[in-house]
Amino acid sequence: MKNFLLSFLIVLAAFAAGRYFFPATEAPPKMIDVVSRSPAPNRAASATASANDDLVTIYTPEEERTIRLFERASPSVCFITTKAMRRSFWSYGEVESGSGSGFVWDRQGHVITNFHVINGANTSSIAVTLSNGKTYNARVVGFEKEKDLAVLKIDATAAELQPIEVGSSQNIRVGQAVYAIGNPFGLDQTLTTGIVSALDREIRSQAGVPIKGAIQTDAAINPGNSGGPLLDSGGQLIGVNTSIYSPSGASAGIGFSIPVDVVRYVVNDVIRYGEVRRPVLGADLRQYSRIEGLIVVTVDEGGGAAGAGLRGLSRDARGSVILGDVLVGINGNPVRSNSDLYLELEKYQPGEMVKLNIVRGDRRTALDTRLGSSVDR
């Protein structure tokens, strides 16, 4: 019993001494909440202090670049909504028909989007909402169905407009980082990231003709992203997001963008002329399954084809149709279909000289022709 009392007194004395040196009322050491997105504990990073001095969020250099890119580019991105006339059993009137994305091209108020975003909408019922939340009615300046591009114009002040920084699609490489900003499913100012998955893809436009040279990316592109910008790591526009490949209709990691070099010439022509100046031969050509090449049906009087001596269909004294020339190539490049002709003519500008490779009767020959312009027709 004595031993027990002695032990108890010793423990009590030790406890009292501990309270003296380490008071229970002392505040515990201050904890700093560090949010890290990298497993490396001592990597180079910049710290951003929050309103609470006890909380420090650390971003990697790569994250910092992405954040700055979004903050710099997002004010150029717009939210586009359209309305169309719909008839139901009970009523007839305007209803919202769709939404998409777009971006500011210049301080004159030109906004770029996909043609399919505005296709079918009332031209007086297209609304563009800027990143500052202000909404403007837009008018259609022009469009190019063959490239799925449209140019709108809004009456916003220059101070409210931040044009996107336009880059080039000449030096795009598979594997480089890309960033898409848009409004998927109506959720505006959404950023997705990925890489360039492939180049020179061919997709179909709203007009049913091919768009060659499309950029393939795995950056998530969903309904509503159409018309939004695809950016490189410098925040420059390199493409316009236009379509996805997906059995479900949502992003499956295969999206396509129209290269910015195509966008530039389309937009410049539409702003200046109201449409794209496309090179034309000045002849009506048709494709027939049994003939290799395109049959020249008629030749426009005063056009380049007529000046070169191209011959169309004719009739003999008995009324039988006489086959004229058959176009089989341009500058030695084969032309077998209307799509081939369209893609071949895309290489040239109105006014340029080309050599038409034709079959006339049982012999092949070539005719030098000056291309006309679709605007002048």
C-alpha cells in the first residue's frame, strides 16, 4: 500500500511539472493548407496567397501558363444563341433553336462562328453575349457554307471588344498542346485542353463538299463548342472548332477544327465582298459514272473557259448529242469528281492562269485558262 501511494505521488508531481513547462492553454502550432497538384515536393512553383493568409495555393508553372492563357483569351470568346420560327398544334412563333460559340475578330464588331450555328435561324434573332455579360443582336455579314464559317456583326463599342490573337496553321505539329474555349451545353466560358492528334483530316461541310486539312484534337469538344476557338500554347487562334466524331453525340476525344489560314481568307473576303471570292472556270461540268473525268456541259460566254476554247455539249443536224470536252485534270493533277475539282480550284486565286487537261474526241490536250471569280458572275 505504501509503495502504491509513493508511485501515485511521483506521477502527480511529474504531471504538475509538465503543466508548468507546456501550458494547456497554449495555442497549437499554426497549420498551413498547401494545395499541391504535383507529387514532387520541391519543384519550382509560384504561390498565390488567398484572402485567408493561412491558405496558400501552389500552381505548377504549366498551370500558371494555362491560367494566364485562359484569362487573356476568354474575353474574346462569345456565347451565341439563335431563334427560329416554329409551328406547333397550338401556336406559331419564335423559339430558341440552338446555341454555340464564337469569338471577336476585330474592334469593328465582327464575330466569327460556324455556319451551322446560325443556319435556319431568323436573321433578326441571333444574339451574341460577350464575356462581360452584355448581349447584342447580331446581323449576318455573310457566310461560306463550304467551309462552315459565318461572319456576324454587333454594335458594341471598341472598348467592349477584345479581338482574338490570330496565329497561323502552317507550323502545327502533331502532339503540340491545344486549348479550346467555348460554351458546351450552354455552359459559357469553358476551357478544355488536349493535343493535336492528327493533321490534314477531311470532313464534310454543311454544303456537302469536303473541307480538307482539318485539325484533329482530343481536347473535349461537345455540342455548343461549335464556332469557338482552338488555341495554341501562346493563346493564338489556330482553328475553329466545328465538329466531333461520336456515336453518342458527346465528346469521344475526336474533334475537328477548321485551320486558321482558311478562316482568315474566308473572313477577309466575306467582310470585303459579302462572300468568298472563289476561282471558277466559267463552265458547267457534270460527273457521269461511265466517263472518267467531268463532262463540259455548257461554257459561259465571256468566261475564262470560253476564252480558252473549251467546248461543251452540242447537237448534230439530226438532234443527237455530241460530246464535247471532258476535263480530266488541272495543271497535271487528276480531276475525277466534283469534289476533286473543288479541292483543286481551292489551290488558286481568281485571275490566275491554269492549264486544263482535257480529252477531246480520242486525244488528250491542254488549254491555258484564266480563272474567273465567283463574285464577278
